[in-house]
Amino acid sequence: MEDSKVETTPTQQNGKLDTTAHQNGTVANGKPNGDHSTDNIEFYEIPVIDWRLSETDKPRFLRELRDAMINIGFLYLGNPPVPKDVIERVKEMAPKFFSLPPEIKDTLHMRNSPHFHGYLKVDASVTNDRGYEYTDNREQFNYGGDSYYKWKEGDPEHLKLRGEALWPPEEDLPGFKETMITYYNHLEELSFKFTRLVSEALGLAPDALDILFGQDRHLLQPRAKVMRYPGSTIDGKVGSGVGAHVDGSFLTYLLQITDHKTLQVKNLSGDWIPAPPKEDTFVINLGKTLEKATRRVLPATPHRVLAPVGPARYSLGFFSSVGFNVRLSDYDFDFPQEVLDMKIARDKKLGVSSEFQFREKDHELSGDVVLSRKLRSHADVAQRFYPKLFPQYYPDGMPEKPMTGRREFK
């Protein structure tokens, strides 16, 4: 990344942010000053962008953020505005969930939650990632915030998604719920702040992307997920991993709890680039929802987790969301030509068309789209809590493998 400062600070004009500057990669009078050819946009490592720059050198922060978001879709956020003691506490506490007795985890199983919260052990299945023949075999604990909606007959089915998590009894895991909710609240606050910076980095007004959260933020319920990937066995056999996928979320904020160097990101040339844990950082990546909302100005980048060697790998993901009543196809943001030129150069490098077309489901309410994805992933929850919808998704009845969770990553 360039260390030089932008000569002018951004100013807001007509609802957009003017980032005109005489720097490589910026524009003046609507024409690129820098070179956005395919020769200089490839990446071979994931950049670290220091949050503190957003306060001390905001133009530089926005420039670095723009480049990472458009060309990579991944970044490390260094020195995030989350108290270090909260992060250390959650890193210590989160893995303890998986040491609970099986009978307790069974009572907290996702099949007992209409909100798709709770414990889940994903059955082994061959991934769709060619050249990566490990099997998915992970454990996870899904939860949301402490606000919820009491669904009643006649309400949209997708409002059932909002509800309390399934928590272990306090006496079995003291402090777990409080620790996880405190962390969740900090990440939710960070997600709103970071989204505004993304908006500015794209040359829009700071609040331009806020419209995607809907008018009532109480109708939002981002998801958090603690994940455990078993390591190799004593006899040296390979453990589990997750094949190549893109997240369905708006933005994903990942805390890598253990030191495993197994997360990889696919660059524009198709090579897998490591994203190892780094102290005092979150890994942030774009989800499919944000990709569609920006009409692919921002890409959802494929990534995977290699099979861990030795002890189990632990990580904690926070997946921000859009409003349940939002239709992604309703929005067409007025990006400056510089940003569009960067998108075109990236797509040229990828060998794909820069034309964007919405799919049929992008015209539907986002709440219905999310619910549909989860129902297709968890037949047991669908049968128990969504009996009116179950025949629509499972016309032949309960499948042989009623729950895989694989689609959750798609």
C-alpha cells in the first residue's frame, strides 16, 4: 500500500463523496489519473488496514479500504475498536462450549430452535472443491443478540428467524452467555461503523449503504458462529476442512482464535493466498449479499479452510445482515467513474463480463431469501417449526441426510 497522503480531504457533494486527488489510482475530472490495468491489481497477500488511520489519516484509510474491497474482497482490520479484554475473554471462553457433555449439547441442538440457533455437528461429506478431497466435519455453535421478536400467527414466516439463542445453563458454563453477548454487541456496533467507511471509500455519502439495513434496525439480527475444526488424529490421518465457498452474508468479521494457518483466499489469477492469524486483527470479507447490493462492484471472494494439523482449529465469525424487508434489486448506487473503472479492470483480469444481472430471488424480500436458504440446509428444523413450508422444500418427505449445513456457506 502507498504511504503517501491524499492531498485533499473528501468532501460531500450532492449525496456523494468527492475523493478527487492527485494520487495514483484516483480520479480528476472524471478520468483515471492512475493505471487500473490488469497488470497492477493482483494480490499475493491480504493487506492489513489499521483502524486508527480512520481517525488520524482518513483519506489514506479510505484509499486502502477501497482498493482492498474492490480488488480483493478480503482484508485484515488492524487495531479494531473492540476492547482487547473483550476479545481475549471470548477467545478463552468460546472453545469451552465444545467440551460440554454430549447430553447438554444435544439439548442445545439447532433442531430445537425455530431461529436456527444452537449446536450443530456437520456430517462428513465430500466438498465441491476440486483438488481438495478432505471432508467437512466440523462443530459449531450459532447464536444471535439478546433482542428478539415474538412471532404470532399471520406474521411473515421469516420473522421466526429473530429469536433468542439456546444457551447452556450458567452452572455448566459460567460466564459463557454474558461473554458471547458482550462480544456480539461490540461487533454489531463495529459493523455499522465499518459499513459507513465502506460507503465513503466507494465515493458515496457515509450513510448511503445504511438504507440496506432498513428503517427498523430491531428487525436486524446478525448471526455469530463459533466453529471447531477437528485436527489430525494420532495416526496422522487428515482432519477436516471447508471447501471453496463464498459467504452469503453482507460482511463477515472473523476472529481466528487459534494459530492455525489454514485459511486461504483465492486471488484473481486463481492462486490460493494464505490468510494466517495476525495479532489484534479481524479478517473481514465481503458476502454475496453485499456483492449483489453493489451490483458486483464489490466481489464476494472464494475462500477455504485447509484441514488443520494437530489440535483443533477454533474461529468465531460475525455475519452482518440487511433488513428483512429489503429487496436487493431495488437499489442502484451512483458510484463515481473511478470506482467503476476499477471494477472493469478487475473483471477483465478475472475474464468475466462486467455486466450484472439480478437473479429472480434478488427481487424477493431478503428475509424470505435467508429463510429459504436455511430451510434447504436444515430439514429437521423445517419439519418441526415450519410445517407449512416443509412440503414446498421437501416434497418427498424427510431426506436421508436431513441436516448438513453445507448451504450455509454458499
